[in-house]
Amino acid sequence: MITLNTYLNEKNHTSPAIASAVSTIANVGVEISKLLQRGALADIHGEAGNQNVQGEEQKKLDVISNDLLLDALSANSVCAGVASEELDDATPANPNGEVLVLFDPLDGSSNIDINMSVGTIFSILPYQNQGSEVTNNDFLQTGRNQLASGYIVYGPSTMLAITFGNGVAMFSLDPASNEYVLIEEAVKISAATNEYAINASNYRHWLPPMQQYIDELIAGKDGVRGKNYNTRWVAAMVGDVHRILCRGGVFTYPFDTKDPKKPGKLRLMYEANPMALLIEQAGGLATDAVNNILDIEPTDIHQRVPVVLGSSEEVERVKALHA
Ligand code: F6P
Ligand code: MN
């Protein structure tokens, strides 16, 4: 039995600084997991009564999870600063820290109050300005620079997936010991799949190539793809990506014209980039339909991007239709 701490520290998978940051995030994940298990009894349901920088209503658990991560990472000397979905600007920590941590503290917030899967997503970048206090600009690095990324999915059981740029490992939290235990070390996504995830209520707002792609999947055996497909939508990206790491599939939140200020729904720095690294490291692909997600030059810590990720045959088809 290999625990996350053994994996991080004894098997030399990463540097001590990155291991320490991951360990801090994983420990907060245990706390969030316990709160979710108690649910309504822990007073975590409902609205917090304020909005985040993106104008979204914050749930109580969004705020609680954000505060837990912020406090724990700020107290860890390896961390130079953090950026979060729930914070307008980057928060400086130790100016001599080696890493920057970005996170979506509680992904899939609409699932909290209905007792369905949610998650925590994180991305770790190198801090390149050691000695001075971090600013938002320090975080504007492409996804290729990530030293580590991963998520914790709070489902019927709590699981953690992580990459250090050399494959993907998956752990399961043992609630008895509060230890994450390694269950798979070389997660691989099949190239072919017959499952796709998309919120089809936005169909009329998509660009014609995306409409055509979904039309092809719905046509099934009778259409150009020559096989039947099935839809799955968790409404928490962490849940959909977890399913794809487990059994393949394609997930997309594509460009749409609903709101001209938003070229997509998902945020590049703490949703798309960390998931893209995991997916690529498991043999899949991640694109905005044209460019590889990991090559996008960020201009804002909260910028949004269209996302198509998962089994390579499907992602290639989406790219071909958009070319
Ligand atoms: O973080 C944004 C997010 O909650 C994702 O986790 C999820 O995939 C998506 O939005 C759900 O969007 P919608 O509410 O449009 O289905
Ligand atoms: Mn999210």
C-alpha cells in the first residue's frame, strides 16, 4: 500500500517544494471531504450572499473551501502566492517561495446543495521572481510551465488525480486513516470512445462546426461516424474529467455566443490548464478547438477559454471540423 505522502517524498516523483504544496492541498481536501460528508449538518449548503470577480453567486462551500486553501497555502513557506477563482487578484505569500498555486476551490458548485459530485482543481507553476512580492503578472505563464496539476473529486468516495508531467497517478482517500492510497500509477485514456459530455441546451449559441460535430454524434450508426454515442454530463468538470480518465470520453464546453464578454465558460488558469496537463499526460488531447490549451498565452488570471478534451479520436474530429 503506497500512500500519497510516501509517493511524494520517498519515490522521488517531484521536488520537495512541489511535494509540500501538493501535500498541503491534499490535506485541505480531507477537510473539504469531511464537510461534504456531513452535508446539511455542517451548514455548508446555500448561498454565501456575495458574488465572485466573475459575477457568479458564491455558495457557502465555495467561500469555506477557498479560505481553507488560502490559509493553508499561505502558511506553507514553499508558496510564493496563490490565485483562486474566488479571489479578484493574486494573494502574495512568502516572497522567497518557489511555487505559485492556482486553484478552483470548489468546482461544480451547483452540485453542492443536491449532494452530487464536486471537486477541487489545482495548478502549480514555478515562481520566477523570487525575493519580490508576487503580482498577477507572475501567474501569466502557459500551461506547459506547470510543475504539477491535479484535482480532488468528492464523490461517493474521494479521489485525487495528479501529474508532475510524467504520467498520471490516481489515489483514493481512506476516510478511516485520512490517507490517500495509490490505486493506479499510469492512467491511460483510450483513443476511441462512444461517450461525450456537453451541455446541449446551448446548441443554438454554438458555432456551426460544433453544431455539426454534435449532429454527427447524435446521428450515430446512421451518420458519418458509423457508431452510436451516449451523453453524460455531471455539471462539474472534475466529475466529467474523472470519468474520462477512468474510461475514456470527450468533454467540451465550447465557444458560444451567449455572452460576448465570455468566449467560453471555463477559466484557463485554474480549470482548463490543469485538466489539459492531466489529459495529455494520460494520452488524450486538450484544445480550444484550434490551439492546444497548454500553448495558450494567458493575458488575465481569470480569462475564459473554450475547452474540448479527452479521447484523441474525438478531439481530432472537433479540430478537423474547425480547421
Ligand atoms: O466551473 C464551471 C462549471 O461548474 C464546470 O465545473 C461545469 O462543467 C460547468 O460549469 C457546468 O456548466 P452548466 O451549468 O452550463 O452545465
Ligand atoms: Mn469550476
